[in-house]
Amino acid sequence: MEATAILGHVTDPGYARRSVDTVPVPWGDARKHRQVLTTVGGLQLSVTLPRGTFLFDGAVIADDGTTIVAISRPAEQAVVVDFADNVGVDAVRRALVFGYVLGNQHAPLEVSADQLRTPLMTSAAAAEEMLRSLRLNGRVDTVALAANGWTNTSADHHHSHSHSHSHSHSHSHSGGEGPDPGHSHSHGHDHGH
């Protein structure tokens, strides 16, 4: 079977009466536009997606009218830092240093309102030692990563940048000081990945 597009999300009402077969895709394979995957039910899929497609948790990539195939994110080792466990000005400073270290490693980050998660890019012992040396309360844990993508960081751009910006300005002044309410400013962004 071939998968050439993301058809929707497993919770979409149109799939309510369908059987669901899942295919676990680790975070590192979620951006691959060509791959062969095998579902939990044993179905083999040849995946050819447009470049830049991200296989998010719950993405439906195949539908035969009876059964849909949906992406699931398996639990993988990660460094997890809960913000509630790291409070105060000094904790912010230490967290910024931690972010700097992760940035130097080009580690992707998943930042929510409560927590930072990043894939384990070294041994668990080395990651735990780094947390201890920064006096950050964190842990190495097994969690699903990047269910909906990564928080936008420089690591997301993978060394290929294509940014085009267009600026359109129109100003009209009627003898008064300062900008007119009719001022417009627009940006067009094209991020090629």
C-alpha cells in the first residue's frame, strides 16, 4: 500500500466508524519524506510524502474505506525538565545555560507550558550529570516526543534556510504628527525545508 499524503487526524469525525491500525514512527523519522513502514497489524506501507511533511501523532496516512492507518509516537528516552521544579531567578539562569548547551548540540526542543523535553543525545549518565552540574531538577525518562512537532528553534531548520521577506508600506499623513491609522505593514515568509 502507498501513502502519499496526510489525509487527516485519527479523531476526525469521518473516521469514527473505521478500524484503526497504527504505525509507530519515532521522532527522528517523523520528517523523512520517503520510507517504508510496517503497521502494528503487519501492513507494509511505502511512504512518499512532500518534502517538509511532519508525521505527527494521530496523522492518518492511509484509508482503504474500512481501516485507517494512523501514526503513533513511541516512547523514547529523553531529558525532561518540569518548570514547576525549577523556580526562581537562579533557576532561570541555569535553564538558559542548559538551553545554550542543547543549542550547541543542535538538539530539538519540545517546550510546553509546564515542561521542556529533548531527545537523549548522549548517555543517560552523562545527561543526569549535566543536570546535576547545572543544579537543574530534571530527569531522563521514557516519553513520546514531538507528538505535534518541535518547538521552533534553529535546530528545526537543519542548515537550509530560505527566507524571503516582502514589506509593503503605505503611509498617509494629514499634516499631524505621528503615524496615520491607515499605516499598513505586512510580511511574507517562505521557510523552505
